Amino acid sequence: MYSNKKDLIIFDETDVVLASVDETMEYAERFAAGLEAGAFIALIGELGSGKTAFVNGMARALGINEPMTSPTFTLINEYAAAVPFVHCDLYRLNNCDEVFELDIERYFSYAIVAVEWADRCLDIFPDTTHVINIEIRDERHRVLRHGRIHRNG
């Protein structure tokens, strides 16, 4: 059972419709241009929605020119850049205990961290987390919503 507390997320009012992988990457590039060490990005979306394309666009903005694949089996990939970039994939994990064992928090102080399948355990993410939800509208179009983690109390 997953900790899927989407009620912890407050989304912006505006949805962004993207019509191609290139548009997804370009949007992610613009988004990542203003990020600094300590930025945490939680990516949510079904299989094939464009989470990895978004991560590739972010990486391009950070000066990383190698194509990325999801670290589905390695779980975490680290990339050297002016600000280190960490790409995580929680797809194969079954519960928050397994996510906690990854110790993703160790990257918070010095890296930009992007986590695919973040809704597997939203509990670990700081309140400053950017949440990117990507929904498949049809074969070609994706709808992207940006939000933030919000906890009462």
C-alpha cells in the first residue's frame, strides 16, 4: 500500500498543455533554469506520461548533455554539474519504509533532486517540494500541473 496523500498538494490554478516530448523538455528546461541546490521536484504521472522527458529537460538546463533513462533498477542516479543533479525512481518500491531506506534526504543540502513516482511516498518530501503532475490527455497531449506540498500544523 502506498502513501498517496495527494491532498497534501496544492496545485496552481493554471494547467499547461504540452503537445510533444520536445515541448515537455523545453518547459522543464525553463522550469529548471531558476532552481538552486536544495530544490526537490516530485514527479507524478502514469507510465508513459512524460516524467523522464521532464527530467531530461531539467538536466539539459543544468548543463548535463547525456540522455537519461529512468533509474528504475538502480533507483538513484547522480550527475555532476555546477549544482549536482540527482534522479530517483520509486516505481519498484512498495512502501514508505523502502523509500526511507534510500535516504534521499541526504541530497537536500547540496543537489537538485527529481523523483519519479513520488506519490509512492509523499511523506519524505519537504514542504518546499515542487510537485509536477503530468496527465495523459490523449496519444499526443499531456496536461502538466505544478503544485507544492502543504501540510497543516
